[in-house]
Amino acid sequence: MEVIDDDKPLYNSRIIDTYVKFIKSTYPFVNVGELLESAGMHPYQVDDHGHWFTQAQVNAFHERASRMTGNPNLSREAGRYAASPEDNGGMRQYIMGMVGPAMVYELINKASSVFTRSAVYASRRISTNMVEITVTPRPGVQERQFQCDNRTGIFEAIGMVFQKRMPRIDHPECIFKGGEVCRYLVSWENATLPTWEKGRTLLLGLTALTAGLALFFDPMAALRSFPGISAATALLYVVFKLKREKQGLIDRLDTFQDSSDKLLDQINLNYNIARVTNEIGQAISRQNNVDDILASVVQVLEERLDYDRGLILLANQSRSKLVFRAGFGYPEATVQALTKTTFHLNRPESQGVFVISMREQKPFLVNNINELDGSLSLRSLEFARKLGSQSFICCPIICEGESVGILAVDNLKSKRPLLQSDMSLLMGIAPVIGISIHNANLLDAKFAQFSSFLKVLAASIDARDPLTAGHSEKVTEYSVEICHELGLPPAEVEMIRVAALLHDYGKIGVPDAILKKNGKLTDLEYEIVKTHSYKTRDILDQVNFEGIYKQVPEIAGAHHEKVDGTGYPRGLKGKDIPLGAKIIAVADFYEAVTSLRHYREPMLVEDAFRLLREGIGSHFEKKVVEALISCRLRARAAANDEIQELQESGLRPRQEMIGV
């Protein structure tokens, strides 16, 4: 048994487009929107000549159109309409690109593939003005009688493009009358003489009649004037012929020019789409942060695509509402309004187009906002109208089967109708955005886990002695301040931050009796304490640090090296000491001397600055010391201002502010 496939796209939208234009021009009372909806078609799909409809859709369309127009011959007449200048959907353009009807009919197999995939067309020339065309439906396709009628109308239209008179169509074999194929015999008469040729013929006739009468009444005078009459007649013939040929060439060139322009426009469109997709992929691949990803996407959309505005909404962490995250083309006031607008996802009664698109994972394309009247809430329609939207596309951003947000674009200034190809492009981009957002969120989660792990490691050392608790975090804070003051790149700052957090981890191998001793350490005890530097490096070397973190063990283990080479554990000197280690050395010294210890009170900040400056060239590097001092002076000035404001307000400043 043959399987019938009514859901396979078989018919190009240009066929339905011709129907729609014919119905609009002949039956203005027909509601075309209702007609298309009954067949599961959308106006933007009909406008998009790259879209294809199924047999089921075409059947439903024809059945409803026949009822609404009351015309049993609708299909054949719509086929003929394809030849009219009013229908610029492509068929007339294609036909006019040929030399004449014979060539069109002979190449019908090639021409048909542009409009339908339902059948195989074949043709053969029988005479100079007759061809035989056979149409064989493809396996699994079950056409209807109206499609045979429509073919007949199109064959008639082909002949009418080149001449006023309709060609003759004989249909000796038909699938719908028991035949194996639909066979058509198409014949046409030689083109009738146009008006100017009739005038030329009449002129020649009158010339001959005048010459005959002249010969009868005055033979000698006739013979004398005959060369002049003949020359004049020949000249008129040549003029008329050249004029005809010139006009034909002009018409043909106009057609070729129009077809070439449309082809060039389509090539440019396809190239632009491919370039945009590639650029978005490249831009996204370079970003690890969600905000940076979204900024890259909207920048490419704004620069490369023909949309006036665009926005991206993402679900918040609890997935209770959509939040505006990025956009282009909107004035600042509108951006602020979007930021404050709530699109609830956890309310079943919410009927906003964004919410429905995300909830049902369904794209929307609307070229008239009023089309949504009745299907969306009044609040949603009012919101869309307030934005000034008339036509828009809304696509869900999906990753691993779950909606994560919305990508939407609309047109205001350009007034260009949005097409199925626009929606297809955005639906192709949306998953790339979704995957990138998902990956960025995974990286954020991994980084948060990594950071918490590092803090636990650092805290495990500080926790051994309540007096030194928080030392690693304060050293890290000062180190990051120095990095920013020196203008180091973010990746290097992050690596130094981690090294600073773990710089004392080797102290896990130093006995509490030495680590918490109140008095001065003996030489042996001091040597034991010094071992924490290389122990730090040895322990951290066992951690699988990757990427920018690979230098962490080396830098953390070198924070007691001195620029004059007298430090430990390796006695590195000057440029041999990594910059990160020099930064941690200054931050560690400052934090140690300004904090309470078992063996002394905290040092004043000014005294700490003095010791740091005295150590420049021997212990510390000058630019690092000056960077820390600058940061701490600014921090103290800011803290003093805040303390003053609090005191003037009658409030007590926090304890940590006083020691800045």
C-alpha cells in the first residue's frame, strides 16, 4: 500500500501568493486573513518566497477559498492571473526571461521545480507551435483536481505573456479521469500582427493600388515615380521593423534587469545571514560572562541585520519572571521602562507574548499587532502598543530542552515586512545564545565552587590561631588593590588573588607551639617557620591548576623572596622574582605589622609606610610599595569621610573603619 504524505512541504509560497493577489483583486469582500488561518498559513509565510506549504495546507486553502469566493473555476483563473502584470510574484518574471513560449514550455521541467516538488514535469516539442507536457506525481503525493486546473491556467498564462490570445490546451489524459499521468497538448498561433504592422500592411497595399492606377491612366508618369515610391515604402518598412525590434529588446532588457536585481538582492541576503551567524558564533565564543555574551549578540544584530530594535530577556534565578538584560535601538527612557517591567512566568493567567513564547517554546511573527487582539491580555497589547511595535518576531531561547529567555526584534522606521526567513534566522541564532548562556552559568558555578574551596583552604590555616584569623583574606584584599593600582590585566589579577589567598598554606606543617609562641623565636624555630614557603609550593603543585592559575604554586611559594637576593626559600633576586610574589610580599608585610600578634601590638599605619619605604631596593620593589601606599591613603581618606558623616549623624562608625 502506498503511503500518502500530506505533511511534506511541496508547494512554494509563490503559488499561494498568486491566489491571494487574485482573490484580493477580484473578490475584495473575502477576508484573506481568515482564509489563510483556516489552512494553517501565515501572511509572513506567503510573503516569503523561500517558504513551502504541504499538500494538506494547500487542500484546506483551496476548499475554503472556493467556498468564500463561490467560484468553481478559481484554480484555473488564478493560474492565468500569474501572467498579469499585477502579479509580480516571480512567475511572470521567470517567463519573460525566455525568448518565447516554445522555450518556456520546453523547459517546463526546470521551471516547475521553482514552484512545486509534488510532481515531475516533462515536455517535448511536436511542432514549431506545439508541445506535449506530461506531469507525473511523485510517490506518496496525492494531488487534487484543482491542481490540474491550476496547471492548465498556468500553461495558458505562459502563452498570454507573449501574445494577447490564449493558447489552446488539449488534455487527452488525466490522472483524475483514470490516466497514469496528466498529459497536455499546448498549441498557439503565430503572433498576430500588432497595430503598427497592420498599418504597414495597409500602407503597402495602398502603395500598390496607387501604382496600379497610375500605370493604367499614365504609364510614363508611373514609371518615373515608381523608384521614389518604392524607396519610401522600403524606408517605412525598415523604420517600423527597427522600432519593433528595439521595443522588444527594451522590454527584454527591463525584464532581465529586474530579475538580476532580485537575484542579487537574494544573494546579498543569504550572504548577510551566513555572515551574521558566523559573527555571532565567533563573538560568543570569546566571552565567558553572560552580560558580555548578550552585549556581543545585540551588537552583531544591530550592525548586520535589518531590524530597527531588538531585546533579550532572561529568566531570573527562581524562574519566576523574565528580566530585560540587553537590547538595541531603544531610547534610554524605554530601556528604563523595560527594566522595570515585570513579565511573570509563574502565573497561569499571564498571556503576554513573551511569556507564551517562553512557556510553549513557540516563536511568534506578527506583521500587524492587531492580529493578536483577543489572543493576548489587554495589558500585553497595551504594552506592545506603548513600545510602538507594529511588526515583531519573538523567539524562545532554548538550551537542553528548557527555555532560558526570549530574543525579540521589531521594525518601526524601515516598515519592512518580517518574513519566515527572518524568524528562521533568529530561531537558528537563539539556541547558540542559549548554549553560551548555559556554559557561562556553568563556568560561574564552577568558579564559585572553586573560590569557596580556596577560602576553606585559607581559613583552615587561619583557624589554627584566632589572633591571626582573616590574615589570608586581608593579604588578598591588599594584593588585589595593588594589582588594580598597577593596571594589571584581569586574568593576572585573578591569578595573583588566588596565590595571595593560599600564600601561607604551607604553615599547616608548622607546629602550633612555634606558630603561636608569644616570645621571640629561636634560630631553629625561625628556620622551621621559614619552611612554610617551599611547603606551600610543594602542596599547591599537587593541585591540578589550569590556565591562568598554573603560576599560583610558584608565586605563592615565593612571597618571602627579596629583591636583593637575601630572601627565602630560593634566594631569588630582582627580575627573577615573579611580580605576583613581589605584590604579595608587600601586602603580607603591611598586614602583619599593622595587626595584633602574640609578640607585639599593631603598628601605626604611618610607621608601616616608613618601614615599607626603607625596604625599597633591598626587600621590596618601589612601584609595588608606592601602589600599596596610594591605595591605603585613598581608603583611609574615604573611611575618614564616612566616619565624619556617621558621627555628624549621631551614629558610631564600625570598628574596622577606625583601623584603616
